[in-house]
Amino acid sequence: MVLVFPDRVGSNQGVRELLFPGVKVFSATKAKEREELGEKVTHWLAANPNCAVQEKVVTQSSDREFHCLTITIFYNGARA
């Protein structure tokens, strides 16, 4: 997977292109699940010690009824 991250919003200069062999997405919409999301990430990282986190993105979105929290982990290494 190749990701492109601009160094500055609206700038075409200084664009970084990064290659990641793995991505893991954690997402929750219910309040209780959102509260536990960090623990899920921590548990997954402990269960996969060969995965070296290279980048992470936290995204929050919502509509009238739901509030979604997503944590995306980009990593190198073999998943256990």
C-alpha cells in the first residue's frame, strides 16, 4: 500500500510517499465501543510484536445519529 501525505495542507511541495505492507483499521460507533477502542489497539499491538508501527491516523466523523471513531495503523513486519 502506498500512501501520500502532504507536508502542508494545500501544498503540492514536500509531498511524502510512504510504502506500507500492512494496515489495520479499528472503528467504533457506539459510546462504549469508542471508550474501549484504545484498549483494542493496545491488545492488537501486544499480540503482534513483529509489527512496527510506521504511521497512524485518527479519524472522527458523525452524522445525526452516529459518531464514529477510527484508528488506522500502518505497519511494517509480519502479522503474528
